[in-house]
Amino acid sequence: MVHKKQSNSNNKGVLGFEKKLWQAADKLRGNMDSAEYKHVVLGLIFLKYISDSFEEKYQELWNELDGEGYSDNEIEVEIENRDYYIAENIFWVPKEARWLKLQNKSKSSDIGKLVDEAMVLIENYNLVLKGVLPKIYARRELDKRVLGEVFDLIGDIGLGDKENKAKDVLGGVYEYFLGKFAQQEGKGGGEYFTPKSIVKLLVAMIQPFKGRVFDPCCGSGGMFVQSENFVESHGGKEGDISIYGQESNPTTWKLARMNLAIRGLEANLGETNADSFHRDLHKSLKANFILANPPFNDSDWGAKKLTDDIRWKKYDIVPPNNNSNYAWILHFIHHLAPNGIAGFVLSNGSLSSQTSGEGDIRKAIIEEDLVDCIISLPSQLFLTTQIPACLWFLTRNKNDGKTRDRRGETLFIDVREYGQMIDRKTRKLTEDDIKEISSIYHEWKAKEGKYEDEKGLCKSVTLEEIKEHSYVLTPGRYVGFKDITMDEEEFKEKFSRLAKQLREQMGEGRKLDLKIEKILELLEHEKS
């Protein structure tokens, strides 16, 4: 089994209409806090999306009846029947709430009031959206002239076409916005979005074909969207998976409900937003699949109030309050079904930390043989943090009869050199990367797989060997380094180039030294 590294071509990422939407959001910057104005734009995107989908069906029905000789009045009466749309999971949009009607009034001073009323109407006709849509457009601090300009920008984007329906539109825009905020403000506002390529890899690894899928820190719901896409692309059907989620941020929780509602996905995200540690909304849930990207290294998460919690009683170790990584790990284990598998993102520090009992918890779950696979990820994958990350895969049953008996074994994969730069600061895993990485894992698990260790990339390691490394799970310790062969001519060429570069830099250094010396002489002369 030989895996070739994909070429790292510098393909400038085409982000579609996200840049235009950022221009729209940026127009609001002088009037509102960034944490608020992104939701102004996302609410309008949602409105445009469901309006476009509605209009597409409306036009389809009109063309059908027009071809049968009905008059325009008869057609209009007929196709204003909600049943046509509800039957195809298309939201019913009342006349007063349709995008074109609102855009025609976007320059009026009461446009904010009209949008809020439209959101209320849509909720009243589509109960799944009750209490979810933003009604913030009539607020005094929202400049109505600027809001009208935002309407015009969004109005030029077709969100109802098939290409955009197949995407996680809201999630993609949300990811882009969070990245822009992070670049401008030096932070992500405490919010995290899992890049699509990482979500796709998680889903390709655990293959959630059928059963209960759970994400206790679900953000805007991207994990669920990709899980459903995976099921459908492999011949399954909508409804083969049951979706359970939880999110602590109230606006992000609403965004997740909007995101899933657009796609007609039913999900139990709880009656409201809630903190998974202090108000577990799915206490009795045992999930077949857990997918998650919890906040990295979150401090002061409230451990002191949960010292006797059932989730860590088994290990008799309370996770440290200064870092929630292991609290999340134990939360996932608590909710995992007997044959379940969990795949989640954590910072690299979780693989080796020995402080505040973290090393003891890691030792306990390793000795319980729960760790199935660990993957070191490339840098620069996240828009909102530069913290190096890894993927954990835990399972309660390494001998389920469907795969080979892997008891006492853990697979380590190191793909830090993988990925493709989409701009100067951001990298993504390519589709080929995702396919290659997930195939290594599935070949290793298969009863008659063709898996082989490959130096510098992957290695199957016994529990005894992990014990010898003090229960550290960093893949680089196990997979080693690739053998690099270089012929004499290639070496001479590289050495000559580097020597020339070093001489040039040394020359620049000498010039700088002379300049500094002259400045010092001038300063000494002025002081004397």
C-alpha cells in the first residue's frame, strides 16, 4: 500500500458569493457590533434563499398550468396553494414576505419594520421556524439606507439554484464571516466553525450510514449537513440518521436550526440553547456516531460545580477547570453507544498533556482500549485559530464482527504536510487528501484489508508500545520520518542555491551592521 502525497498547488480559492456578502456586512460596520451585524446579513440570506426556492417552484407550477390553457388568474389562484410547496419540503413564503416585494421597498424608511414583519409571517406559516428567525431590522441603530444597499447586493445572488441547494450555504458564509472578523479583530468572538474539509474527513472516517448522530457543540450544524450528504451519496435516504445536537450560543443555535430547516432535515437540538456540561439536554442519549469540534482549550468551564458528575465518576478524576479538552472527551464517551464511534477535533496539546490529571485520564481511556485512531492535521486549516489541531477517534468495540479484531491496537496517521493553500493564510484538505486518509483507516479496519505501515505517514501501534511512550498519543512519535533520497546532482543544485541565499543574507546583515554603527556614532556625537 503506497500512498502518494498530492501536489500542493497554490490554487486561489474561489469563495463564490461570500466576498460580496462580506461587502454587504461591512456596510453595517459603522452602526453595529460585528457580533450582531453578521446575523443581520445571515437573516437576509436565509430570507433570499427560501424566497428563491419558493419562486423556482412557483414558476415551475405556472409553466405547467400555462401549457394546459388556464388563464393567468386561474393559474395564480391555483399555485398559491401551500400544499404544492410543503409536499416538496419548500417553505411557504407569504406574498408580503417574498424577496422581490421587499427589495422593491428597500429604499423606504420603514424597510426594517417590513423585514421584521416578513420574518414573523414566515414563522407563522412554517412552525418549524417558530422563534428562530431574526427580528432585528427595525432597530434604531441599523441604518435603513445601508440596509437597502445590502438588499441590493444580496438581491443579485441566486440562492435557489441547484448548485447552491447542494451546499451548506449558511454555514459556508458563516465560516467566511468568522474568519474575516478574526482577521480584523484578532479573535473569533469565542465562536468556532469547523472548516468543511475537516468535517468531510470526520464523516468519511466514521461513515454515519444509519443511526443516531450527535454533536453536543454543533455550531451552525455543518456536521449534520455533511452526514446527511454522505448517507445520500452512498445510496441511503433522508431519515436513515437521527440528528441530535446542542449549542450554547443562542444566535448560533438559531442559525443551526435555520441551516437544517433549509435542507428539510429534522433534528433535536433541544428546546433552547444550553451548555452541554451544565445542562445536558440529551442525558439518556447513547449515540451511534458522535461528531464534534469543541472550543479548543476552553478555560473556566465550571468544573467546581460538577465534581460528582456521572460523566467522570467512572474514572474518578474530575477534568481540570483550566482546560475543557478532557471534559469534552469524557462527555463524548458517556454518550457513546456500545458499538458507537466518536470522531472529534482537539488541540494537539490533548495528545501529550500531563498537567492537572489530564495524563491520568488519557492513560485510563488508553488502557480501556477506547482509542482507535489519531490523526495529526496540517496547520492553517482554521480561520479563527492558529492552534495546531488533531483528530481523535474513539470506539467502545474494536471487535464488532463487521471489521477485523483490533483490540490492543491504535492507528496513528500524520498528514501535517497535506492540504492545499487557498490563499496566503488558509489551507484546506483536498478531496484526494480526504479520500486517501480515510482509505488508510478503512483498510486498517477491514477484515481482509491491504493496510501496511508507511514510514512518515501511518503506523499501527500496540498498547504496549503506547505505554512505553508514557501514554503520549502524538502520531509523529510512532510513524517516524519519511526516507528522503536525493541524487548527487540534486544535492549539489540545492546546496548551491542555499549557499547563495545565505551569502546574500549575510551581505544584507553586514550592510545593516554598518547603518547601525553610523546611527550609534551620531547619537554619541549629539550627547557629547
